[in-house]
Amino acid sequence: MAPLARIRLQAGAQRQVTWYEREAPFAARRLGWLPASATVIVVCLNSAAVARSLGDHRALLASSFPGDAAAMAAWLRDPAAPPPSARTLVVTDLAPHRGLALASAGLHGRAPTPSYRDDAEAAGVLVARRPARQPRWSRGR
């Protein structure tokens, strides 16, 4: 992908996050919730491909997502605590055995070692973990 296309992609992602941030309270109210605040978290796959993209735009993303991954994970474990005030970008390795597996994306320090090469490898791992399903015609017999 050309550098200009990557910058446009990053700008598009930021506009999308801003739209969700602005619209979240209205959506919550339509569902009958009365939100006191809204918090933004962007969760990315912990892959080498994502790490390269984040690294290419680290300065821009660090200023747009100044939040701390540890603070966000702590709040998700205890929603009664005050929510983080800053937008946060984190990575996950999709490992269900580890519970809430969020890690710093490396925008404000060291990034974790990527768990996957790319989306395709992660999808293959998830498909392999999925339990075999019985054919529909054999259920209940």
C-alpha cells in the first residue's frame, strides 16, 4: 500500500472513531440507557501486520489515542470504577484462556511481541479451536 493511501486509511479510521464517540450516547439513550459518559477503545489484532501499520503512524496515533491499556483493562474488569478519560488503542491476541487479553499497542512505549503474522493466520487458529459441530439432521437423535 502506498504511503498516501495508508495516511488516508488512518484518517478514515480516526473519523470513524470520532463518529462512534459522538453517536454512542444517542444510541445508548435509544436503548433506554442513561449514559453518564462514553469511553473510546479501539481493539486491534496483535499481529505483525498491525504492528507495522501502527509503527508507520505511531506519532499520529499516539496523539489521537493517549489512553493507557492497563487503565482501560482495569476499568473493563471493574465498570464501577471511573472510566478512563482518554481514547485508548490496544491489541489482543484472542486467547480466550487468558481472559481479558488486552495489551498496549506500543504507541507510548514498548509493543508486545506479535502473536500472529496477519489476519489470515489468526483466523486459521480460531477455526482450529472451534469445536466440531454435529450435522443438523443428527441433533436430538
